[in-house]
Amino acid sequence: MLNSANHQPTLISLEDVQKWYGAFHALKSISLSVRKGEKIVLCGPSGSGKSTLIRCINALETIEDGKIVVEGQVLDGSTKSVDAIRREVGMVFQSFNLFPHMTVLQNCTLAPMRVRGTSHTDAERLARKYLERVRILDQAEKYPAQLSGGQQQRVAIARALCMEPKVMLFDEPTSALDPEMVKEVLDTMIGLARDGMTMICVTHEMGFARQVADRVIFMASGEIVEEAEPEIFFKSPKHQRTKTFLGEILAHH
Amino acid sequence: MGPIGENEFFFLMQGLKWTVLLAIVGFIGGGIFGILIALLRTSKTKVARTITAGYIGVFQGTPLLMQLFVVYYGVALLGIEVNAWIAVAIAFTLHASAFLGEIWRGSIEAVPKGQTEAANALGLHYVSRMKDVILPQALKISMPATIGFLVQLIKGTSLAAIVGFIELTRAGQIISNQTYRPLLVFGIVGAIYFIICWPLSHAGSGLEKRMAKAAR
């Protein structure tokens, strides 16, 4: 563990969140609270609802019941609350989702200028700062298609950081990458964690979970099955489903 | 049979001028309203989607010739005195906006969903999301189809003759009637259309090939 966040205030809280896709119950009474500076790793089999869960936090998905609060702002579906929350929550996607018609630098300056009203000069300064931090400043004038997957994902991280979010959500950030590029992205994320960023990561990188997570949460069939510190989670999982999952996933590493 | 001399050729060029102007006006007017149609067609509001779907359906499902008639006489019925030029410009704008709107609707929907999600996650609002992220990509996707429609529109301007508009085809008809050389005259008229349309078609298919390559 990098820090003990036990005395920090709660940044995100989910209470009894329910999500349905038609007849499919995607999230079943999810309750979760994340303190400032905490790093959470969410894992579980595909279709278990882990991506849906983090996508609900920044309102990319709507919820049917329950309550989501981010930094005191209740997510009530109003434009105002959605805007307020998205300003504070950054997200990194599995498929990067960089804007292909813009350079790396433009990808990073767009949101600060449009959302925060930052001047062009300041937005560029900010972008260069975060591109430097993910060690990709030398590619600033290139277009996403000219970069490798690992580089694109680091740009996506920088783009999210340019909004200076209080929380970063990672939705399987290394799943679409070639194996040799996973490390550069994980290293960037570890760096972020060291700097005290609050993070919720959906990932199957158990090495990353061991090294960085304060808590590992295991989900299956839309429920939180088990949640524990990584030490305990990996050494002595309580539930059979967790054991099965860990057996499967660790066999590949 | 009369000769086809400088005067006749000049008359055809006069017609060509109107053909080109009409196509440009139709394309620009249709482009402006077409974007609006495309945006409404892809909006969250069901009413807007239904109304624009109906609008597109009507203009795609009826002959352009009939649309020209309806606008030309319809405007007159409203008691507004308009010349053929205005009426035809309105008709072509309406016609083009329906077709371009539908082409661009498809292109907007062809932009990967992840782009909208990324823009949303960054907190970008509708206007910026569309203007900065979605439309530039959609417009690029739509280029071959858009150019294809422009070619159709240029040829479609010949129908404006029906309400007394002397564009290229009508000019050809008049010359043909004067000189009794229909084959020669319409051969020239056809060649003029071809010289304008073929490079456009060619550019369109070139774009399509380049994009297919880039997508691989």
C-alpha cells in the first residue's frame, strides 16, 4: 500500500445503486465509498458489471435507483450535476478514444478551453506539463494514428489529467494493448498513484493491484462479492467465486 | 438548318451560368439546412427525429420535378410575388437539405460511439461535442456521398426548365429549335455537363479509395 487513506474524507459514495439493461439486472444494490487518495482495483469476470459501475460514476450510464455522490455533488441526472461531476472525474477508456482528427496537443487542450474556459496559451502550457508527465511530449504535434497503442493510451491519460480531475477512472486501460506496451501504461498509472491521485481501475493486471491498490474489489453477476486489501485478497480469498476467478486469471500470469 | 455560331454558343454559356449558380445555391442552402436536419435527425428528442424523418421521406419519395411545381405554384398561392429564380432556389434548397441531411445523419452515426463518450467524459457540451469532435469526422466520412449528391444536383438543375427557367438544357432546347440540329446541340450540352460532373465524380471515388485504404 502506498498510503493509508483512512483519515481522508470520502470523495465518492454509491448507495444501493441499481442498474438495469431492459430485463438484465446489471448492478445489484452496489454500495461503495472511496476516500480521497484511495486506489481501488475492480476485477471480475466479463459481464460482471465492473465497467458499468465506473461508467455510472461519471454518468455515461444512468442508474435506475440508488444514490451517487461525488465530492458532495449528488448525481441527480440534471445537466448541472452531470457537468459538475464530469469536471472532477477523468476517464481513460480501453480503446483510448482519442480524437483522430486532432494532434496530441489539440486532444489535450480542447476540454480545458471549452469546459473550463482556459485561454489557449494556458491550455497549451497545461497540456505540455501533463504530456511531459506521461513522457510523450516529443510526440505533441503528431496525430493519434501515428502513435503506438501504448503511446495513445498515455496521451489519453494526459488528456484526462489536463482537466485536473480529483478522481481518475480507468476502464481496462491495458486490455487493448500489445503485451510489450502494457508496462509503459501501467508505469504511468503507478506514477499517478504515487502522486496521490484517487483512482478506480477496472483491470485484470493483478501485479498492478498488488503494487498499488488500497483495496481490491471482486464483482460477479452485478454484485460486489468480496472486497479486501490486496495482501488478504490474493492470499486468502473468502468466497469460492473469488478463488475460481483468481485461479483462472493467475494461471495466465 | 442554321449554323451554330458565336451567338448560339454564348446563349448556351448563359444557360450554363444559371445551371452552375443554381447548383451552388442549392448546395449551399441545402448544406446549411442539411446540417440542421442531420442534427435534428440524430437528436435525443423523439419529436425532432420524427418530424425530420418525415421531411426526408417526403423529399426522397417524390420526384424533384413535382417538388419544383409545388414550390413554384405553392409560393404564388400564398400571394407572394416571386420570380422563377427565387422559387427554384427555394425548391433546390429544400430538396438538397433533405438528401444531404440524410447522408450526414448516416455519417454522424458512423462516427464511433467512443468519440461521444470521450467527449462526454471530458465534460464537453453538445455544441462543442458536435462542432469540435463529431462533425469534422462525420464530414470526412460523408465526402464521397456528398460529392455524389452534388453531381446529381448539377444534373437535376435541368428540371428547372419546367417553370420557365433558362438553364443549360433549356438553352440547348431553344438553340436546337432555332437551328434544327438537335443532335449536335444536345451533344454539346451533354459534353458540358460531363466536363463539370466527371472530375467531381472522379474526385469522389478517389476520396473513397483513399479512405478505404486508411481504414484498413
